[in-house]
Amino acid sequence: MKFAHLPLPEELTHRIMGLRPVDLVDTMQVAQLPMRVKFRGITTRTVALITGDAGIGEFCPFPEYSPAQAATWLASAIEAAYLGLPAAGRDKVAVNGTIPAVEPGAVRSLLDRYRDVGTLKVKVSEPGQTLQDDCARLAVIRQLRPDARLRVDANGGWTVDEAVKAAEAFGELEYMEQPCRASSDLIRLRQRLRELGIHTPVAADESIRLEDDPTAMVRSGGVDAVVLKVAPLGGVRRTLALAQLCAAQGIAVTIASALESGVGMYSGLVAASLLPSRAAGLATQTMFTTDLTAPTMIEGGCLPVTPPQVLAAAVARTAAAKDTTSWWRSHVAATLSSLQQQLAAAATPPADH
């Protein structure tokens, strides 16, 4: 039960339970943002903007997610649109650059987008590529940016044995993000690395945001760090509650993007500004050829925490086709129903036996 272990704030739950599908879809705008390079297997990112009495929220689960899986994403959009976000804690946050699983020859141009950034996240374990390909990509990055702190993200693509080999081959890293798919394998991997004297921290991402109980991995103490993404976790306030639990367990937190537009990205920036987060993975707007908001520039390795200015012309220019918009309207309606059912179930006391 998704909300039983880490509930939404009571006020947000109340607002969600009072909404009808028409409240969300009547003014909803669906946009499709072209990407510079393929990322997570896609070349276009589809997002839906939802307008409420507190502002604009963004609903952007990946299309393969069922309404039940997309429920937390909708909760995050409703938080921004109908409840409003907490006040930011700082006026800027440090960010990392993201290097997709590209050929070594394409690395330099990507690094040029992150001239002031001191931390780089590198995608590895791409289907169809090898460990040798990953090592070649990292070698070029280290040659061009010898002082950069490096993280790698495998998206659960390795077995425990493969992850050990990768850790041996990659050398010093800030952490390996979700090297194995199963949470139990992350715990096993961390133990194996310690036994072998390999000092590579293990971080969880999917083992947090895709689980019905996002607190389980944190409570297990089986990882060194976690990557928290606001949209799939149900909003800024729920993310902050999970971050507090991480702090109590001595687990480091990185706030990261779920590949939102500049609208949804603001929620991540607010969350990062309220936490002692490592360099946040929020500089992903550079991956779009166009965005829905006025561009924000990385200065001194940081992004400003300023409310987004939605550009009407950009929304119109990237508007999805009618059939796509219709699908997303239906998806939002189904997801709202699922979200309300999940919240009602979480609030119902278990029956006595």
C-alpha cells in the first residue's frame, strides 16, 4: 500500500480527495519536448501542465506507467497547482551535469554545457553497450575534467558480480547509483564491496521511488546514499519527510530530476534548497532543444531557485497532437481515481481478525 508507510501531508490529501477529473483536465495543456540526445530510450518528453488555484503543476510519468504507478506523480502536480510549494531555503543550489551513454567522441560537446559544474553523473550499463564502452566514456571525461567528482548511474542494469567488476574498473566515484535492480542485491553488493576493500558507495534510486514502501531501503541501512526525485515520490513535502528519515539513518541524499520541464523542475529545486543535498541532479533542462519556461543559467555550478516563468509561445509551439492530448486527459482521470483509492485505502484501519 503506497501511502501507508509514508503518508502525504493531511492538507494535500484533503485537496486531492475533493478533486474531480474535470478540475484537472479542463485547462490541462500537453506539450512534447524534443531532446538533444536519446535518454532513457526516448527522444521526446511529454508533460502535462495542470493549473490550480495555487499555480501550475506538472504531471509527467513515463507513458508506460499505469495509473496506479503514476499516482504519486499526480500528487506532486496537485501539490504545486492546488497547495503551493514550501518557501525555498536558499536562493541557489549546486547541481551536477548529466552525461548520457554516448560514444566517447560525443562527450566533449556535452561537457561544454556544464563548464561551471564540478560534479558529473555518467550513464552506464546501457543496453547494447559493454563495460569497456563505459570505461572509455569515463576515461574521456577524466581526461577533459580531471577535477570533477564522478557518479555513475546503471539504472539497475547489472548483476552483483557485474557491479563488482564495474566498481573495480571505474576507480574512485562519489557513488554508484542503482547498480542492481533488486533492493536485496544492492545490500549484497555493498557488503561484497566492503569485503573486497573497494570503497565505492552504493546509492539507491529505483529501490526508493518504485517501491510501495519507499522507506524500506532507508530503514534497512543497506545503502550509503539515496537519490530522491520529487515527482515520483509525491511532492516536495513527502520528499522532505523521507529525507528526514535518511538523515536519521546517516544516509546521504541527492535530489534529482525525473526529466521534468522547467515547470516541474522547480519542485526539485525547492526540495534541494531545503536540504543539505549533494550537488543536485536538476540541470537536465539542457537535454531539451526547447523548454516551456524562460531558460535558467548555471552560474558557479549552481541553478537559481526562482519560480518558473511559463512561456505561452513555447507551450503553443510544443503542443501535442489531439490524439495524444486525449490520451493524457484519460490518463489523468484514471490516475486521479487510482490516487484517491490508494489514499482512502491507506486511511482505512486494518480489519481485526
